[in-house]
Amino acid sequence: MLRGLKKDGYALAIVSNKLDSAVKELNELYFEGIVEVAIGERTGVARKPAPDTVFAALRELGRTPETAVYVGDSDVDIMTAKNAGLPCISVLWGFRDRPFLEAHGAEHFAATPDDVRKFLEYI
């Protein structure tokens, strides 16, 4: 899915509350050449659910919030997207299940990577 999105011109980023150096290292290990920006916890940037990491990623990508969608698997991701003013796709193969995500405000769900692509076609 990520390779396909990159090929189709989508700019991809990772935002995480994990240590910035670890996020960058994992990005290089698993997504080298696919995900352009990886941002983790670092001095001067508030952790999620604050929108700071999202806005930092968008700046590095040269994109605006109006052109972005947040994809995540937790209640913190839902809150982060809301705080950044972004639509959120909650994936169902991650950290939390659908009832939990619904209870925390999730509106758009992806059971498979193809569901993420389908959602992107309609925004």
C-alpha cells in the first residue's frame, strides 16, 4: 500500500511518541525510500495528542493540513488528528479494536490497506 501511495504522488510521514532517533532508524530499516519524513519525540515538539509532530511533518513535506489525512490505530491518534484538524482513518489491524476506537470518536475505518486507498479516493 505504501509503495502504491508513494508511486501515486502521496507524501508519506510517520509521527510517533517514540524517541526521534528510534523512529528515524525504524523508518530507514522498514520504509527506506518510501516514507519521506519520520518524526518522533524530540525537544521543543509536544507529544501526541498535541498536533505539533503532525505540523512538523507537514512542514518538512511542504504540505498543508488541508491536503493531509491521518492514519492511526489508537485513541491518541484520533485525538491527534482532531487536534490537527485532519480527517482520521482508524486501522483495525493495529493496537485497538473497533469498539474501542468508536468509543473514542473514530468515524472512518480501514480493515485492510485497500480500505485506506478507497477512503483517499473520496476526500
